[in-house]
Amino acid sequence: MLKIAFHPIYKHPLPEGHRFPMLKYELLPKQLLHEGTCTPEHFFEPGPPNDKYIVAVHDPDYFYDLLNIKIPPKEARKIGFPLSEVLVERERIIADGTMRACEHALEHGIAMNIAGGTHHAYTNHGEAFCMLNDQAIGARYLQAKDYARNILIVDLDVHQGNGTAEIFQDDPSVFTFSMHGAGNYPFKKERSDLDIALEKGTDDDTYLSILTETLPKLIARQRPDFIFYLCGVDVIATDKLGTLGMSVQGCKQRDEFVLETCKNHQIPVQCSMGGGYSPEIKTIVEAHANTFRAAQKIYF
């Protein structure tokens, strides 16, 4: 059965001016239930994690300053919204959702986190609405438990996974692959193990041609025993924070290809949803829902 991490705290409203992106966390589960893609049994509720897995990734001083809302003002501004205890708790619960989804993926082949994809969180600071890097924490969790040793992170959000690249920059056991808009934030990129920067307006055919050429070769070369997939839908042309030209259908084909590739290679995959900022919420929800539909169709 497809298992999906979801917690009511995911819907917690951000300060005024940042609330619109949070609507998808309320509407996406409702859509999946309404159309019958999922039932209540598919969802599980994460909780506060064991913080030892967080400090295996993040500098302890940074993490404890975050917990105590003592981040220096200059660093807090990089995160992008006023910090609060509930927002930090939300981030911790998202990390737990990804760790628990990893265990479900080991059992069922795939598992999802409706939130997550916080790939702009570095070892010792957060930025761009990311405080704790959920998939990096998931990778360290798998390794600490000896559930996986050789990990591949496939980051197809429109923004480069700069925090993820920094965290694993000297670690050959975790290969970071980011395919993103060349002109998108972050404007000063970190160096992933493999970066593919796409030109403005890249369309479905070009995007999918590059991806289908790259991913199978990467898997054959790296031979991962676990894959993290960051499946942001901010690659579509209508996205306010993206620069690419993909359609919702093309984004769906992207997800189907990645998941079919993982399934065919019998490599467990954990999916975190990442970004999506189109002007109409129905576009965001539809694009994200396609990822869950693909998971059900391919695996179950």
C-alpha cells in the first residue's frame, strides 16, 4: 500500500503574505481522497523526531538556536519569514515524515511526504523557507540504521538543491543530482555531484529528453540502494517562481518516468513534494496529485 506522510501542522498558516503556498497542504489530501486515488488508510501522521538524526546533518548550535528561536536576525532573514515555535515544530515533523516514509519505501517500494523537499537548508543555516533538510536527514537516518549505504538524491525542483549539495559535498556515499532552471534562485549555485542547468523556457520535449538520457546512466554508474526524489512542480510554465516552460502533462510524464525507472531497477524511493507556485491553486494541486496517481498506477 502507498503510504503518505501527512500531519495537520503541515497546514499551519504562515504570516500574512506567505499563506497562499500553504493551501496545497490542505487541498491535496482532500483531492486525493475525493477522486479515490487514496483512502484514509494510505495516510500516516508523523510526529516529533529523534533529534539525533537531525544533528547528524545540521550543526548542533544552529539546530538548538532554531529550537529556541535564537537565530541571529541576519540569518533569520535568509529563511524568509518570521520564526516561531510552531513553524520550527512543523519542520521537525516534516523531517520525521520523511524518515518514516523511508521505512515504508523499504517495505513497499515507494512512499511519499506531502510536505518536505526543504533542499535550501544548509548544515548551519536555513534559507528560502527551508530550515531543516528533510531528505538529507532521511539519508543519514537510513545510513545510521544500516538500511542503505549508497544513496542517490534526484532533485527535479526548478531551484537547485544548494543546501543538499553543501551537506553532501565531501561524501561519496550520497550522490546529489539537481536538474534546475539556470536563471532561478539560488543565483550563486553550490556544486552538486551532477548539475544540469536548463535554459529559460525549456519545454517538455527538451526536458524529458535530457532526463531520460541522464537518469538511467546515472543509476547504472552509481548503483544506489535507495533514491530520494524531490518532485517539485514549479517546473511548469505558469509557475511564478520558475523559469521553465513545461506543461502539467509534461510534469506528469517526468514523474512517471522517474518512478518507473526506480521500480524497474527495484530501488526504493521516497518522494517529497517540493515547490509549486502557479497563480491558480487548482494548477498546483493537479500537478502534485499527478505524482500520487503515478505512484499508485506504477507500484500498486
